[in-house]
Amino acid sequence: MIEILLRNAGHVLCMTETSSELSGVDLRLRDGIIAEIGTGLETTGEVIDASRCLVTPGLVNTHHHLFQTLTRAVPRAQDAALFGWLTTLYPIWARMGPEEMRVSAEIGLAELALSGCTTSSDHLYLFPNGARLDDTIEAAAKVGLRFHPTRGAMSIGQSKGGLPPDALVEDEAAILEDCLRVIDTFHDPRPGAMVRVGVAPCSPFSVSRELMRDAALLARDKGVRLHTHLAENDEDVAYSLAEFGCRPGQYAEELGWTGDDVWHAHCVKLDAEEIALFARTLTGVSHCPCSNCRLGSGIAPVAQMVEAGVPVGIGVDGSASNDSGDLLAEARQAMLLQRVSQGPDAMSARAALRLATRGGAQILGRDDIGWIGVGARADLALWPLDAIEAAGSWDKAALLLAGPRRVRHLFVEGRQVVRDGVLTTLDLPVAIETQNRLAAALAS
């Protein structure tokens, strides 16, 4: 039995259905779950003083491309829109291999952990030079985060009218075969699972109609979730209208890509009819505000989605379009953009944090994380209320307004991944040195 007692928590944001908040309570973490919440609890295990901390559920990242941490701030891609950005970076990514995939995932997941994230999905859709999904799963196990890797794919290269170079696309039968392999090898459907695999063709403009349909059939046969990019910007919508004769939401519906086992990234350009479709079918959306800003894609209508009943979570997207992997900053940006576009009461700090916790858990199909209560998994972020960013704050629980910006402690499945602001599972200076060496090699 492994037990840790968080003593006298300064404030606890539970993110339960009733959105309860607690102060001055103890939390007993035992064998991966929150076993008890009360006052004056005793333990023979480790005791951590939480009196100067805000405790929240661990944040849940619903969209990332971890391999892109090796290509931050690439000069020729800094000022491009989505399609030009992709065509600039594809040849660089084509030179990666297994080591690049593993190391970039370690760095990306470490960055997420320090920003309070305990669960991350990843959309890996290219596999050059022998790289496999296994490389990122290995990295997640090392860092210690709960992981939802998705087996992405591209199958239509430039010679067939697609965006990616032919060297980065795969045979569709081989794609489906490898999806089966990684699901059978790694997917764990049990409560508390540390790894769950999804199926994720990259986008409607990089795979065929047949692969989209076959991927949905395969995923449902295996009981796993579906993920892709959709309606990211005006170019994306124009492509759909020209090639498929319909808007992205309609295309998704025709091919079986709506339902409560599906979540789409971005959805910046969903119209009212598509929002109603997603609400009716409980199709999820991963909102990636910083990347959407960086690429000039627009402001997603998140307030309207939430009001309509669309399940929404937050994603950092790849570090080649965000240049950061800070999930707390992403949630703050989501709040600010909705206020810019809809008015100052469009989204509260607590509502945005809910998207980054319970909202993200919902679209990943998890009811065991994203909230704090007896029986929930022990995925917790402890934020220092005595940090300079929070000094003078009247509402210490309004985390996205006054801060702090980095966790003091982070627990995943009851195991401490961050202690006193330092990652416990990875020699971060060594990993950063390796990352910079690999990035320099790609740049040269």
C-alpha cells in the first residue's frame, strides 16, 4: 500500500458536478486513488503540507503533437498560415527518427507536467525512418503522465493532390494493420488506465475518404476513440467544399466521425448547424487557442459550443505552431479570447479551468479523472498560493487570473511527478541538452 497525506489544503477546487470548493481539508491518497477527504486525518505514510497551496484536479491536455517540440520557432514557418506552415515543416519532420520522437515526447510531457498537466493525448501522424507510436509511449511511461496516444496517419501525398510529400505518407492497409497492433499491445480500457490508444487519421486533406471510414469502423470494433483535425481555418473549409462538396461537419457525419467516442481538434470555423450537430451527437472538440492565434486561424466559437452542449476540452497543439506546451496558459488564453469576441462575462476563470480538467476528461472518455472526490484517481496539481503572481490576490482560486503559473507538486495515480517545482522522474537538464543537440542537427 502506497499512501500520501496532503495536510490542511489551503483551498481545493473539486470540479465536481456541483463545483464544490473546500478549505483546510486533508486528502488521503492511497494506491492511486483519493481514498478520503476530511480534517485531522492521520497516516503512517508521507505527509505533505498543503496549507499554502491551491489544489486542483490535474489538467487534461486533449491535443498535442509532441514531436514538434524539436521544431519550435522555425524561421520560415513563423509567419505562415496553416497550409504554408505545413509544407515548410514536412521536409524537416521527414528527417526525424525513433530517437527524435522519444526525446521530443519526453520534453513535451515534462513541460506539460510543470504546467499542472497529469494527462495528455498525442496525435502522431507521421512515422519516418522507423519511428513508431511505441517511442512516445515509452517516453510517457518514463515521465509518468497518464497518456492517450493516437495512431495518426497520412496517405495522400503531393503526387495525388495532398499536402504532405510522398515520402511521409503510408499505405492505407499498413496503417490499419499498425492501428490494430498498437491497440492490442498498449490499450488499457480499465479504470485508472495509464495508456489508452486512439485512432487518428491526420485530416480530411491528407487521407482518403475510404481511410476515414475504415478507421472509424476499426476503432468502434476495438472500442477505442477517434480523433482528427477539423474546420481549422478558412483554407480547410474551402478545401472541404471544393473536394467533397460539403462543409467539414457534414463530411465528418457522412463518414461516421460524429458521436460521443469522437473528438476533433480546433473546429475554429464550425457554423451554427455544425455546432448543433456536435451537441446533438455529443461529439467532442479540443480547443487550441494559442495555436489558432499563432497561425491566424481565428477564434473558435467556444462559448456558443459550451452553451449548446458540445463537450469541449483544451489542447496545447504542437510546439511548432504554439511554440509552448503550457496547458495552464492555454486555458487562460481560451478565457481571454472568448471575452475578446463575446464580452467580459463570456467565460469565467473557473469555467475555463473546468474545460482544462473535467471537460478534457469527458472528451477523452474518462470519468475517473478531472475532478476531486473520494474514489477519483489521485491526479492532483498543487499550486503555490505564496507565489509572487498570487501576492495580493483576493480570490486565490481564480487561478487563471492572478496565477501562480507553475505547480509546486504534481501527483499522477498517487505518484509524485513534480516535487517543489522540480520534475522527479526525468533528469531534465540532460534531456534538454539532448533535445537541443537533435534540434541543431535538424536545423543544419
